[in-house]
Amino acid sequence: EVQLVESGGGLVQPGGSLRLSCAASGFTSSTYAMSWVRQAPGKGLEWVSGISGSGGGPYYADSVKGRFTISRDNSKNTLYLQMNSLRAEDTGIYYCAKESVPGSVGYGMDVWGQGTTVTVSS
Amino acid sequence: QSALTQPASVSGSPGQSITISCTGTSSDVGGYNYVSWYQQHPGKAPKLIIYSVSNRPSGVSNRFSGSKSGNTASLTISGLQAEDESDYYCSSYTSNTPLYVFGTGTKVTVL
């Protein structure tokens, strides 16, 4: 079964850091680009960051550029998101998601994790 | 990069058809056949229901269909069922930063 499981969320003070992880199983993760997508409470989806199967890119939304770093360890089938200088507006559920077409980006994300909650508050 | 524009809400009776629009620009929706649609039930992760404008992943009901004209994409749900009551988001690849842009989201209510 193809599955993504996020972890690492929690409560952090403004200016703090968190590292999210996304463990993949059931597919060869190095073949697929991966993304992080977040959803603030009661709000819509926002694409945050993406990385190719080989680690190329990476790509960031303007709202997180310079503060967040996406990476992956294909030997561990794990995707990461290092989040620094966190702000209240970074609060939300963070999902990792897998591209639907191997070796490509933009076609759509066909597998999503259950999400991990990040709360930035003093 | 601004979000793609969707109507906030759409409603219909069981058995009817409804259409949700998704308007972007030539840098995203109009420039690429890379529009996807997601269904999200409350408290759940999004689910891909349409990719590459009009293709359905395996297992998705054929009551869902997608199309595009110019800078506007559309999702049609035919034979509306109670289980279709959910939030729906469009998304498109964009040539601008970021890589993807999502729509504002549409709440579908089955009357």
C-alpha cells in the first residue's frame, strides 16, 4: 500500500524552529517529486515547497523562502521540512504529497499523508 | 502569486449536475494542461479526483469530469450524491514561483 506518514509537528514559540518528517512506503520514493502543502485553520490549501526525486529544485513559496528548507533522504524514503523563524501565520496542518507522474512535476499529487499540526504561539 | 479564483459555494439537489469554475491566468491555468482537482472532507487529507485537466485517477467515480477553456478550468459533478458534499480545490502548475498554485476552494452542499 502506498502511504505517507508525517511527524514532527507541535507547539513552538514565534521565532522558533521545527523539523517535519514524512515517511514514504509502498513505492520507490526517489522516482517521484514530493511537496509540502499546508492549510491554516479554516482556510484553503497553500503549496509550500517541492523537491524532485533526485533532490533537484528545490522550490519554495514566497511566503516561506529563506526560512524553510526542504530535503529528502531516498535511502530512508523520507522527506523533510526544516522550518526556522516561525511566525504565527505558519500555523496549520502540514501535508506531504507525492506527484502522480514519475520524474515530473505539475500533473497533480495523488497520495497525501494524514497531516501534522504546527502551532506557532507564545 | 495569487490563488486561483473559485466560487465560495455551489449547491445542488441529489441527482443534479453542478459545475465549479477555477479561473487563473496564462501563467498557470491557461498556459498548461496541468490542472488538477481535489476533494477534501472535513478533517481529512485532500484526495486527487482529476489530473491533467480531465483525467480521473483509478477508483474515482466517472461522475466527476474536468475541462478547460482559456484561463478557466471547470469541474462537473453529475448525478450529485450526498457523499459529494465536501470542499473542492483546483490547482495548477505555474511558471511563476511557486511551483503550484491552488484555488480558493469551493464548498459543495447537497440540498
